[in-house]
Amino acid sequence: MSIYDVRSQTTGITSNVKRIMEEKKISIVALSNETKLSTKIIERARTSKIKLCKLETLAIIAKGLNVKIVDLFNE
């Protein structure tokens, strides 16, 4: 099984980053400044592309939002 097979089978993951940011009234730019991640990375994490994020990146976003990593997505 290749990584491409795994990616194609990983369809049920949805991002909660956008919702959490809206609840906490945190903008993309503000979270970028807090985490030192690029706005592009944060924008990707707010979409279905979150399934391609590294665990380290998710940990940084979670810390910046003051939530657990598992809170960032649903499977």
C-alpha cells in the first residue's frame, strides 16, 4: 500500500479550525502571528487539506488556539 492509496482512502476528515477560530474571534493573520506559521498553512488547515498537515503543524495550531489537537478535526 502506498501513501497515495492511504490518502485516497482518508476521506472522512473534516477541519474544525475555521469554526474554532470564528468562536474565538481569531483571524488568520492573528493566528499566523501567534504561531509563526504562514497564513497559507493556516488557510489550508481550515479546509479538507488539514489531513495533509504534519502532526507538528497541528500541535502548533492547537497551542495557538488553546485547544487539544484532536479538537481541530473530526473523522
